Amino acid sequence: MSSKEEKIQMLQKEFQEVNAYNRPTYCQECGGIMIFKGVGEYECEKCGYLAYDDYGKARNYLERHTGATSAQVSQATGVSQRSIREMLREARLEIAANSNVFLQCEVCGASIRMGRFCPKCETAYHRNLEEKARARNDKMAGFSTEIPRGEDGSKRFRREGL
Ligand SMILES: [Zn+2]
Ligand SMILES: [Zn+2]
């Protein structure tokens, strides 16, 4: 339905800012586009390299360590406590397993346990971002083997030193 698409477009900008979480856009191995696979996991469409955004890293850790504090998650994953607090505030992370709070997908209204979008709408959102990343990559065709180094990369390295 086109109204859903419009709504995704509308949410795009805000979602991108609030929800960036160091999402991998380009493959650090080959510069290919990282395709969203679900729950913070991305796979390079060219070489199959797997990477996780902050949400994926924190989520994976919490799955194995139920009830971990944000400090523990931060220490184990390298995700800043600030990002973790952001995710908690948005209910992107589900720390209390027996919580009976139900959320609604902001696009289609489906019941969800965490986050802002149901898996279907989140995937649609990411497909959209991937198209944009692809268009940007095509524009820089001559440099396609270069991995863009932006503010993101330096932030990540800095954090590893902490
Ligand atoms: Zn790759
Ligand atoms: Zn939805």
C-alpha cells in the first residue's frame, strides 16, 4: 500500500538520526552494500561478510546474558552506555523478559515486543536505505573499492580504545 510507503519515507529522516547506532552501510572487507538481515545483523551482498550495528551487538549479548546491566553490556560489546540508554528509552532493547508492555509498529500498527517497527516494516525501511547506499556507491563508481571513511569510522576506533 502506498500510504505505508509514504509513512516509511516520512519516518526515514527521524529514524535515521535516532536509530543510526553505527549501522554498517558498506562492507569493511570489500566496500559492498551491507544488507539488513534482521535484529541488527547485516550481510555484505558481495562477499557475505557479517556485521552488526550497536543494536545487534547489544541484543546478541543480552540474549546470552539475560538481565545484564547497561554497564555490563557496554563493557562486553564496546557499545557506548549512551547508545544503550537511547535504545532502552526507545524500548529497542528488551531487558525484562517478562514485561507485559506491548508496543505498536509505528507504520502498520502491528503488536510488537520491542522497537518501533514490526520486522516487516523494519525490513522495508532498510531496503530503502540500501537503495540509497547503492545509488551513492554507483555515483562514486571509480572509488568503489575504497571504503568510505567518515566520522563513523573514527568514532568506532576511538571507542575501542576506551
Ligand atoms: Zn563484502
Ligand atoms: Zn509494521
